[in-house]
Amino acid sequence: MTILYGISNCDSVRKARKWLAAHQIEYQFHDVRKDGLDSTQLKNWERETGWETLLNRRGTTWRKLDENTKASINKNSAIQLMLQEPTLIKRPILYHKNNITVGFNESTYNSIFC
């Protein structure tokens, strides 16, 4: 089963969904803001990719954090922040054949599915 994790109003998620639809790939969409995300899932992703890869430092949620929080970020605090504010997770996250891919890149999706 292929699952795409993200939030519905994210441009990168929209691109990924459009790409998957254009290539007629069946998938389940999981909105991490509306449907939630448990700590076990997030910790599994962290083990596979590292917390630095998962943490979205470009979004408005990150920019709104106080400077002390940003400066002292580490694995544990990043996981807690991502659980509290799912928009701090880089999107989309594609789960396919027991592997995850963080972010949308057309050539990466081509290599996974084509």
C-alpha cells in the first residue's frame, strides 16, 4: 500500500498528488494535521531519515518559533515539536514498499514508480 502523508493545502503535497493521479497510482492520503500522527510513526521516520531531514525549517511554523527554541533544537525536542505542530514536518512523506521518501521530486517519484 502506498500512503502519502502531508497537509491538503501544501503546494508540494498538491504536486505529489497530481503526479500520482497522472500516473494512475493508487494511494491513500493521510492529512497529518487533520488525521493526526502518533509518536511511533514519527520515530520510525526519524530512524529511517534522521530528524534533520524531517524538520521543515522553511515554513511559517518554524519561523514563528522563538530563537532560543530554534538554537537549541535536537532530536528529542524536534520530535516533540513535530508531534505538537505537524506542519513542522517536511512534506510530503511518501510511504511505498516499506520505504519513505521525504519531499516531492518528480525524478525521484519516476525512479520509484516507473
